[in-house]
Amino acid sequence: MAETAITTVLAKVAELVAWEAAVLLEVGDDVRLLRDKLEWLHTFIRDADRRRRLRDDEFVAVWVRQTRDVAFEAEDALDDFLHRAGRRRRKVALGSGCAVGGWWWWPGRCAGQVALRHDLSGRIRQIRNRLNEISENRAVYNIEHTPAPAWAAASSATTLAAWDDLEEDTVGLDKYSDMLKEQLVDDSVPARALVAIAGESSIGKTTLARKVYQSLEVRNHFEIRTWTVLPHKCRAADVLCDIHRQMTNQLRRAPSASKQAAEDSCDGDKAVGTGKDISNQLHKSMTGRRYLVVVDGSVSITDWNSLRASLPDEGNGSRVLLITDPEGLEVVGLGHAGHTYDPIELTRLSPESTYEVFRRRVFGPRGDCPGRYKSRYYQDVFRITRGLPLSIVVLAGILRSKELPAEWDEVMAQLAPPAREKQHRGGSSNSWPRIMSRAFDDLPHHLKSCFLYLAAMRESTPVDAQRLVRLWVAEGFVRPRRGSTMEEVGQGYLKELISRCMVQLVDKDDFGGVQTVVVHDRLHAFAQDEAQEASFIESHDSTDVLAPATVRRLAVLNSTTDRYVQLSNALPKLRSIICDFVEGRRVRSSSNFIHTTDLDFLHASKFLRVIDIHGLELKKLPNEIGSMIHIRYLGLQCGDLEKLPSTIGNLVNLQSLILGGRHVLEVPAAFWRIPTLRHVVALFTLPSRALGDLHSLQTLHGVHPRGWGGDYNPLGKAASLRSLELRELTAKHADALEAALESLDLLEHLELRGDPLPSSVFSIPSLRRLQSLKLIGAMDAPEGPRGAEDVRYIRPNLIRLSMWNTEVGQKFVDMLAELPNLAELTMMYDAYDGDRLAFVETGFPRLHKLKLGLTKLEEWTVSPESMPGLAMLTLFRCAKMRMLPEALAGMTELEEVVLYSMPDIVGRIKEGEGQDYHKVKHVPVIQTIY
């Protein structure tokens, strides 16, 4: 797709034009003329791309491809100029002893400077000549241009559903939902049984299963619930390990469970060996528990037999739920021994249900199309979508941004099926390609690039929104907007894609933003096809990557447990490399490690902007990475990473450094003077002196302030921090830490680990924006800081509070009860120093979730008017607790109670005989886990 290529080059030209005039001396006019030519082409190429996609004109396809190739040439010329200029600048700076940071030009008209400008000017003139030839060919071959309509904002007269009010609809699936629930919780079949949902792609199988999986009845019935999406070319051992990891997380769901601990449980010598070993481990762990295992995808007969043999059948009502197509159902039927329910086979929606789904997606649960238009579009929606749920929601996403009725009529006319299709309702709908193409064509330029970037992510697998937005920013897709950070603008882009139903919201974070999203497999397939056709991203699912030397973005999404990748040739045009390997067992054989020599391809990829590697066995990076001065994003989620090269301080344009590992790493002082840094997540040691001018830094996680001391402010030049996590704090850091916190007016998240921790985090006035606070370690004032009586005014925005081993007293808890907006409170182990805990009257007015894991606690009393909105209560190993508070009986909002390793309390809540049964009998879900 040439449109995204031109968009990228225009952004790069804008970067050059923004430089001071001295930089553009002799080439400024050439750069601006190139920009003007590309902007004109941009207006033509959108319609040409649409026609190329419909395959209705071979001349158009050639014209689009040639335009894209010239745009790539322009990008290469500009990047080469920036790269060579940056290297010369660094040499001059080092020779003069000046600091290296940011883009600036060296003084004087030296020979090297003139040569660089002359070379760029010549290349730009050649590119403009080629663009002129391509434009002339458009006229020669009579390539017509149909102006595309401008992107319209939603009609002010129409009330639309909010972006986060677009939950998966189960309209028309109620009868299937009842059947599925009945089969899952059927006490008349105690044996382990197979339950299956089948149907064509996009029919709503996963939507139905997810709703039932999360229902109160199912959550209350099974002790263990796991959901595994089968990726392409997966191995049986990978599936078993994923099930085992989810099971371990649930058994340790108390806050003490970490992702790493769960992975380690599947990482011992037994798991490293054969699939049989992990099979035995899973069988042993599942024994004695009623489980529900969901497998989403097509499975081979051999993998199905491995799964079946790994799950115990103890006559306790366990279930395996398979979500598959009709072909997959036949395969499983051949290999299943035991009870099998009749499969639930989904059919397409009726006209009534089709319109209901459409209405909710466009107007929200209570809105509707204006009456004078409703009958007109009722039939149109069904005629175009033929009752296929995915087609319905994507069509709704298109029309949400259109004016009624003119633009709606235009879309309906364009998407209406030809006469020969109207007679056929069953089978695969031929309207899907037209709907998807129109949805994509309707995206603004910048959102097209953002959507295609999802081709580098796994299909049907949740994607972390924070990571995705940071990658978009690094790629240059996000446009600056006055009054907002780039990350806030990127979140807006993601919400727009959700609103257009191109991306599905999975979870929101604690602050109402997007936390995770997922892309339907058919939308993902479209993104991959379009990205491949446009040379935007090339995706591979193999470790042996045969990528052409011209590839610009490379994604390696390996679904096996091989933990290495072999790149067989140099990639000089490469801008981004994304490697995402499945989690699970770690291969310990040194022959499978990626050593420094295995990344030698990097030195040939001088234009790299993004390196994002997940799951590979990587111990260190080569020194050559320091010459990649274009790098904006460096993400290495590699647990064995032991060392970073000293040249990392040369990455003068670096925005995000995300390192996931177990080793504390040293970085040179020059790293902390990179002015473009926005996000640093790594186990680093902070320098003893103050950091450089990091006015863009928003995230600083995992760092150890070992050199801090005195009362100076070590973060005085990082006042834009939104999220801060510090480790290994001691008393000698107290003054410096308090000075730092007093300057962080924008801080929203804070995590402190150490002993002692300053109780002043509840009284420092500058932290009024703080929304999330996690404290791990003893507080220096167990009864609360001075000024605690004003906590409701000083911490008005605190939503989530987690305290571990803080050893606070009752007065401290009384202070917390005054927090006006606290919605989630966690107190673990020695967080409270005492055996009697009281929640005072009218305390915790907004508390929604409460987790207590207090091993010393014997008596917990709650006043009747405390926690009026509590919805979820988790008690973890409070083994000495004698009884549940009487006030629970009056908490009408309480939806779930989870008890971990508390046999005495479990005995007290038994129906009919337990002394505490009346306190929780109104609670829909009560889970007991040992």
C-alpha cells in the first residue's frame, strides 16, 4: 500500500523541515519541493490503493507499486542523510569534549558537511524526476482518479455508543448460551466430558464461549479454569505448558503469585525434557480438582490425544471445551474416548438479531437509528452482512463515522451484494472482502499505519496497549497534539480503532484507559495480507527466516519452543524487527542461545528504529548497536540478558528502553543524558549524581538508587514522570527520595520497595495526582505520618493501594479508611502489625475490591456502614481468623468471595451447618482453593 509509505516519508520530511535553517542550507528547497510533490500524490494514492485492492485495473496496481518504491527511495535518502550527519556530529562532539545529545549541526562549512548536503540534494532531484515520470504515466495510461470523500466526524444529531461501550454482543446466542451452561455444569455426568462449539469463522463461537466462561455459574462451579488459544504450528508440549501455567497462576492468584513464578513452575528439569514429562506434571497438578479447560482453535489428532492423556478423569464433573470449525470437530471425534455431548453448532443471525447487534454497536445499548430511517436500513444491514456477526460489527464501525442519511446510503450502495449473490444466504459471505476493504479505506492515513502494525502481533492473542502505543510513537505514526503527550494521543488512536470495531477491547486499566486489545483472526489476516502487499511488514512463523534484503519491517512470531532465530542474510533497509516467541520452557542447551555473533546482522541495518525481542535466549547485545542512532525503541524481554554494551549511551534518539530480566545491569552515565528518553523499564542502578535533563521521561521502573544520599533532588530534571518504581530503598535514601517526590507533580503511579519506607507518601502535597501506590517493606511511621488527618484532601485521586509487610497499626488503617476514592486495597503478610483489625464506620466509601492475606489476623470486625460498595473479597491464608465479619451479611453489592487455604472458615460457611453461612449466602460466587 503506497499510502502508508508516503505517510512515513512526509513525517520524515517534516522532521527535516523543522530543523534550523543552517541545517537545510543548499538542500532546503529540494526537501520542500519533494514534500509538496508527495502531498499531491498522497491525495491521489488513496483511491488508487482502493482500486488496486479490488483488482479492477492492472495499470493502477503498477502505478501504486512504482509510487511506493519511489517513496521508499526517498525515505532511504533522508535516513541515510540523518545517519551520516549524526555520526559526523558525534565525532565532532567527542573531539571537542561537548555533550552528545539530540540533533544539531556542527559549525562551519567543512568539506564533509558540504558533501553530505550535495549528495542529499542530488538524490532528492532524482527522486522528484521519477515522481514526475510516474505522474505522467498516470495520464498516458488513462488512470482515472475518483476523489475519495473526506473523513467525516460523527453526526452531532446522532448519539453514538462510547468507545468502551462496545462489548461483545451475545444477541441471538441465548439459546446456545443456555445449552452450553447446561452441559458444563451437568451434575448427572460426573465423568470428564467433551463439550464442543462449532461453526464457520466469525460466527461468534469465541464470543459465546467467553461469556459463559465468565458467568457466575461457571466461575462458581469449577476450581480451575484455563483458556488456551492454539497458535499456528504449535506443539502439544506448548499447549500443556500453557494450561499448567494458567492453573499455577490461579492457585497462586493471591498477589504473591508472579508471572515469573508461574513460568518457573513449568521450567524445571522435567518440563525441559519431553512432552511426556510436562504431561505427567500437569496430570499430577490437576488431580483432585474440578477443572474446565478451554481449547480455542483447530487441533490435530495427535495433539488431542496428548491433551486427553494429560488431564485426569476422577468423576468430579471436569470438562474440556473445544472451540473449532466443523473439520476440527471431526478430528477430535476420532480421538475422544469418554463422554461427549452433542456439539453446539452455531448458525448465522436472523434479520432481527442482526439489526439488534448493529444497533447496539452504533448507538449503544439504549440508542437507536432515527425512526424515519430505521426501516430503510433494517433490510440493508442484513442483505450486506447475511447475519455474520463479524461483518455486522465492522459495518457498524464504518457507519459510526458517517452522516445520516446521505453517507449511509452511499456506503450501503457500495457494499450491496451483486444480484447473483442475493439468492444465497448460506455459506461464506462474499460481502466480507468488500466490507473489510471499505472499513480500511475509511481510516485516516495515520490509523492505517497503526492498524497494519497489528500484523506484527499474534492473532487472537491479547496485545498490551502500552507496548503497542510506545511502538507506534517510535515508528513515527503518532502526530503531536498541543496539550497532550504522545502516549495520550496514541491511546486516542487505539480508542478510535476500537470505536471502528477494527480492534476489540479486552481490558481497561485502573484509570479507565485501554490495557489490552485483541484482533480477530480474520481482521488479522487482512492486516497481514495488506502489510505484505504494501511491503509494510513481512511476517514469519519460522525460526529460519528467508527475508528479502529489501524488507523494512520484519516480524518473527514463532509458536514453538525453539528459542532462537536464524537470519540468513543482511537486511540493509530494515527499520524494525519484532520477535515474539511463545512463553514456556527455556531451552538450556548453549547451542540454542543467541550469542553476540548471532546478531551481527544488526551492523548492516543502520536505519533500525525499533528492536522488540520477546522470549529469545539472549545474553548480550553487540557493541555495534551503539551506531544505530535512529533507534527509538529497544525492548528485550529476555530473562538471561546479562550485559548491555557501553555504546548504548550513543543512542541519542532513544525513547523507550524496556528490559525484562533477572540481572541488575550497569549503564554508562551518558545514557542518563539522552534527552529523548520517555520510558525506562529495567533493573538498573541509578547514578549517585542527579540525572540529566530528562524533560520527556514519563516512566522509570525497576531502578536501584544505590548512590543516592543527602537531601539533593536526584530527579529534579525529570519532572514529567508519570510512573516511578524504586527498589532497595534504605534509610540513607530517605531525604533524597522525599526531595524527589516533592518535585513530581504529575506522578500517577508509585511503587517503593525497601526498609524503611517513608510514610510521607501519604502527606506530601505534590502527589495529589497519585492514583496507584504499592508499598513493599516496613513503614517508618506505623501509626501514620504527620498531617494524616488531611489525607482525604491530599490523596483525593488514590484508587489502588497495595501494602506488603508494611507493619502498620490500627491508626494507619483508620487513616486509609478516609481516602475518598480508594477502590482497591491489598494488605499482604505483615502489612498489618496486630491480631485484631477493625474497619471503622463509614470507612472506605468507594472500596470495590479487598484482598487480605494477614497471617497474624485472628479477629476482623467491620462496622455496618463500612465498605458499602464492596464487590469482591479475597482472603489468603488468614489461617488464624476465627470467623467472618457479621457486616458481610448486609453487603448487597458483594458478588464474589475467594478463600485460599482457609479450611476453618470454609467449614463455617457450609450450607445448613456453618455458623457463618448466613453471612455469605447471598453471594453469587464463593470459591475455595487449597
